Amino acid sequence: MTIPDNARLHADTLAAHLKAHLPHRRLDALRRLAEVLLALLQAESTLHRKIALQLPRDASLESKTRTVARVFHDAQLTPQDVTDVLLPLLPESKLTLIMDRTTWHDGHTPLNILVLGAILGGAVVPLVWSILPRPGPRPPGRMLSYGRR
């Protein structure tokens, strides 16, 4: 597989943006993060294997899937890091914001997460999130109070 020049250019440009906002992070780690973020947007999925299919690398699918998993595991981005990096990239026009409560599993432990994201193209980019204290649905008023935080 030949890696298109525009894929390299987009990853390099995003990595430079990430480095400008996260100067304490290593550039090679930010380059991998940039590649995975761009692949995530192309895949329109959070499934590691689907993201790996979009990675512009000369490697096996298994190797690229492990890279995706490593990037997500090692990213160590705080909510403030995400806000600092993503907000300047959002278009200045009106945005559609989505608030969603979802359950992810950390091993066998369910994590209930409230996410506020912006719709960009066919994907929702998470802007801020909060781990909710207990599982299950919430009344809309309580959801908004979590969102204000």
C-alpha cells in the first residue's frame, strides 16, 4: 500500500497543531494521535478495527489495530487538553451540539459518561465529558446540571 502524500500532509499538519497546544508531549506520539484521529473521522466509528482500516500505514491490519488501541490507551489527554486543541479547529459558523449519555465498559466496570460534542460532517467530535456517579437514566434537569460543569 502506498501512502498518499495528502494523508501525510494532513497528519503532519494536525500533529504540528497538537504540538503547538500540547508542547509537553512528544512529537512522534502526537503524529500517531493525529493519524488515528483522522482515521477515526474517516471511519465514522470508534471500533478499533474500522479505524485501523483507514490508517495510512504500510502494515498489517492486526498491527494497525494494535496501534489504534495503543494510541487510545496512551493518549493521556485531559478534558482541558481536548478543549484547548479542538476549539480553535471548529468552524466559526453555527455548530450543532449533541449531548449524549452513554455507557462504556472498562473491563467489567461500566462507566456512565455524559458527552457534549459538535457535529462535523458525519461525525460527532467530543468537546467535554463527565463521568456520571451512577448508572441509569437521568431526568433532563439533572443532565443539564452535569452539562453546566
